[in-house]
Amino acid sequence: MTPDRATYPGYRFPAEIISHAVWLYHVFSLSLRDVELILAERGITVTRESIRNWCRKFGCEFAAKLRRRRPKPGDTWHLDEVFLRINGQLHYLWRAVDQHGVALDILVQDRRNGRAAKRFFKRLLAGLKYKPRRLVTDGLKSYGVAQREILPEVRHRSSRYLNNRAENSHRPTRRRERQMQRFKSAGQAQRFLWAHSMIYGHFRLRRHLMTAGEYRRARTKAIRTWRQETCTQAAT
């Protein structure tokens, strides 16, 4: 570890402690109080408000770095939307994953019409700079509107029975929504869920497809990448 990477400017706690708190909060279904207690057990006295500020400040930053290190996504993309109730109003979380279940992007919107679908498609393509070979969605007609205008050359399959990959990807969101007693604003939901999908997904390896040795090597690589991107370990 090099001295210039040991701390973040303006923060008195070492980078290792801050990044560890962000890691605990996003990878496990822990509350801010839970993270505070875990750090206290290790002799680190910090308030949950400080942890909240760390997660808000560094969560998206760390997630963006992990996203840039991610390999090229698969050529089949599954898209789905799920409702979120925020301050009594319905919003919709749009999510895209590839055929391996790797999260590509998310977007919280208050509509699920054709215009909202096109906005999500444009965000998805701008962030990834790749185009899929096939799109799989549920029966929502808004996807067809966006696909015909933005990705007319891409094959589109619309079936509720083929889209389990995207539907299952919402489970971590539902767990965190319950644990956080729902989101307080659309902006908060977008910031948290985008960072959460990237950080959580980085450590959720497809263990059922690996041998024990392959899984341990992949896990070690994921941890090493995290430490490098959060500046707690010099890149080699």
C-alpha cells in the first residue's frame, strides 16, 4: 500500500476503513447500524451518519470503476421493469442483464411507456458501447416501440416465460427495499440501486458453474480488483 493511496482527501479515516464499510453495506443485507456495530467490534468508532455519507459519496464512484473493469457483456440481453413505491407514488425500476445474469444498467423512472423505454435503451447503449444480438423482454409493448426505433436490427423476443433471468435479478433489490423500509426519493433509489447492482454483482460469482478451485481463484480476483479500484492496494 502506498502512502498517497492510504487516505481520501478530506476524510480522517483511512481508505481501507471507508471502502470496507461501503463493501459491507452493499454486498450484505446490512443496515447502517449493523455496519456501525461491525466496525465498533474491531475498535473503529464511527457513527452511522458518517457511514451513510461514505456510501453516498463513494458507492457510485467505486461502482463506476468496477463497471469499467467488467468484461464485455453477453450478446443476449434480458430487460424487465418492476414497480417501486416511493412516498406513496409508483415508480418503475428498469433493469437489463445479460444471459449470464450480469447487471448491465438500471434506471428509475415514473413511467413505463414508450418514451421511458427509449430513454432506458439510450442510457444502456451509451454506457456499454455494445449492441446485443438478441433482446428478451416481457409482454410490455413499450419495449417493442423502443426496439424498432433504436435497435431495429436486433432480434426481439417478447415472452414472460423466457425472461426469468431478468425477473430473478430483482430479488436483491426487494431485499434491500424491505431492509431500508422503502426508498425516500427517486434520486436516492437511483443512486443506491445503481451502485448496489454493480458492487453486489461484482462479488456474486456464478459458483454453481465453477469447481471449488475455480471459484476460489475468481473470488480472490474479485477482491483484488476491489482493493485496487478503491485505492487500498496498489495495482500490479
